[in-house]
Amino acid sequence: MSASPEPTRHSEWLAYTDLPTTHGVFAMHIFRTTLPDPTQGFQEHVALVHGQVEGVAGLPVRVHSECLTGEVFGSLKCDCRDQLDLALSEIVRRGAGIVLYLRQEGRGIGLTNKVRAYHLQSRGHDTVDANRLLGLPDDARSYEVVPEMLAHFKVPSIQLMTNNPDKLAKLTALGVQVDGCLP
């Protein structure tokens, strides 16, 4: 009988440091993910870990997508910065948890297309309509790296910090055991 093939590995752990933040100290882990098109190279994603997480079932986890305009420049077009701050604070309050910070700007369409969509939004279109006018999907985010990142920390199940039913469905379809959601 032949051995089962190894599952396709999308990411590898690269580095770690303690990161003091305004919310508390987090262990910052960097993962590199190879992109589907080899000519595009790779992305680096971040896991911010607070407290003891290994083997903890129902661990609070926020899966957060990068938002340069909101998190760095303080754009009023979104609440991404507020969501990230709330997740970090809540994880510290609970004593343990992880923020998986995925480098997929603008719902996965990239910064340039996000700026183009913002321009259309300034002319009265909502986010979905702007993306469609640009020939882009409503949401191009991928969560394939999430199960691998959680497995690295030996997290058997999570409480997903989200109010997004689509994110919940996509993570569950990838095999992430979600015990419930936290707003």
C-alpha cells in the first residue's frame, strides 16, 4: 500500500519576535505563502499571538485582511482600524488569542484597484458595484493559509472574531473548526 501524498503546503513559518503594542505584548510570527502563479512570488502574512494558545479549543481568533488606507492613514471609508484595535484589545482582555493578519489589500484586489474602486465610490457607487464596474470580483480574499497557520500553533478550534457570514463559511469549508463567532 502506498503512502498518502503530502498535503499541498501553502505556507512556511519564517520568523518571530515579541512586539509590544498599545494593547499589550504579542508574539509576532511571519509566514511566507507562495502565490498560485509562480511568477508573482510570495506574500508574507502575520500572526499576532497573545498568551498560551497551543491546544486551546475555542480560542478567540481574528482573521483580518490588510487595509493600508484605514489602518495606516486613518481613512474614514472603512472601519478596518477599529476592527483590528477591538480584536487586539479583546484578545488581551481574554488572556489569549490570535490575530491572523493576511496581506490581501482591498478584499484581495490589491491597492491600485482599491484606489480605483474608491474613486468610483466617490462618484456614488458602493463597494460591490465599484468592483464590478472595474471587472473585479466582489471579494477576492483567500483564506487557504488560515488552516496552516492555526495548525502551526496547534489550535484545534476557534471562536471567530467576525460578523461576516461569508468569512465564516469560507473558513469552515477549508476545514477550520469554528465553535462560534464573537462580534
